[in-house]
Amino acid sequence: MNHYRFYRKHELAFARNLLSKAKQSLKQILFISGSSGVGKTSFFDLFKKEYCDGCLVIKGGFQPLNQNHNIAY
């Protein structure tokens, strides 16, 4: 996982900045999106494990309804 942390240094810094603001009672939300297989779940799991002790973290997903409509949950 160390190589992953190196390649995602900018993204982790951005997410840590949002977390810092949230800990100051400033409402924050972070959406993680991307194509299949780019590491969204790995990024989420690493960030939650390393930085979110004592935080409420909500993980959702995306489900296509049909060709023209999608729903996030």
C-alpha cells in the first residue's frame, strides 16, 4: 500500500484538508469518482483507515436505472 500512497499524494492531501475543515465544524463533502479499476475503493479504504479515526464516514454507490437515468445511494 505504500506505493499507492505515493501515487495518490495530491488526492490524500486534498482529502486531509477537507477533513481538517470538517473537524473545525465546517461542513464538507467529498465525492470520489472515476472509471472502474482506477482505485476509488483503495483510496477510500486507505483514507478511512489512516485519517478518519472517530469520524462518521458514509460510503455509497451508484446504480444505473436505465439508459437515461442513474441513481446514487
